[in-house]
Amino acid sequence: MKFSPNQKIQFVILGMLTSSLCACSKENDDSTSSTAVTKGSYTMTGPFCDDQKREPTFGVVDQAAQFRKFTELTERTVTIGDALVEVQKDADCALTITTGIKSNADGKLGLSLKTTYAFEPADCTLTVTTLSGASEVGKSTLGMKGTPLFQDIALDTVGASLTISGAPATGYTSKIPELTAITTGCGADESLSSLRYIWTEKK
């Protein structure tokens, strides 16, 4: 089965988002039982360049939107429950991204490719800022190839997984040419495939 470039990017984003989970996991009280990624809500920051200190600069609206670099947000959370639910919200618009969880045991969170994107209100937009200035993106926004930036994915196979080690996040490396060829202003050897996100457990 072939996937569009936008779908490939979305799959990579799933992997990158899960890469930050290792900093947020807790071991079970019973040391003989399986270690699972802790269910609950997390505050999300990023993306950051590979050193987690600098923010990337995007020259194309598609890239900024696909990698969730929205501006003027009032809420940015990730909740782990029966599914992985990410909320990006500003004063007038909320984007909820729901991804299926296939497994959560033995120190590994397995995500499904099944993903939905819901804007509320349906016609609202979020702001992204690129080197060319601010732009508005929403459910009907088309990318450079004429396809929607936010496409629901119905496949229910495993799309990404991460083994929890308790160590700092090491990022997610992509072998997709469309990504590795794009620079973000992070550094000479950094590309979109080395961007990171940080999740902090909400108290």
C-alpha cells in the first residue's frame, strides 16, 4: 500500500511524539509486573531542535503545521488513556488529534496509524509562523501537493512504538527522503527528523 507524502509525515510525527514519553514514564509499584507508560495528562512543549534548547524555523506553512508549531496557544496537552489525545487550542479554535493505542505494556507504548483530526468550530483556524510571516491553517487547508494538511487515517495497524527506558528522550530518526532533505535552521546536521517534543506530567 502506498502513502502520500503528507501521510508519511504524519506517521513520522507519531513516532516523534512518542519519543518524549520516556521522560514521563513511571514504573509499576510491583517490580515484577510489566512497566507501562503512565496514563494521565501531560503538558506538551516543542518542537525543539535536537539539543532541546532551540526552536526550529520553518520556511513552508505545511511543515510548520504538520509539526504542530502553532502560535498563540492557550492549551497544549497530551492525554494517555484508551487512546492518545492531543489538544492544541488558542482563544478561538481547538484542534484535537486522536490516535489509537494498540498496546501499553512491557515498557512499550504502541500507537496505531488510525488517527482523526477534529477542529472545533469546524471552520476555525490556528496560526503558524514561517519565515514568510503568519498564516492560518484549518481542516480544509491544502498543502503544496493539493492535499489536506490534516487527513484522517483509518488504518488500524501499528504505526509507532517506543521502548521506555527512563532516560532522556533520544528523538526519532526518519529515513524518509522528504524529511531528511528539509532543513529547519536548527543546525548544519539537523533536519525535521531530529526534532523533539517534551511532555511534562500535569499535577
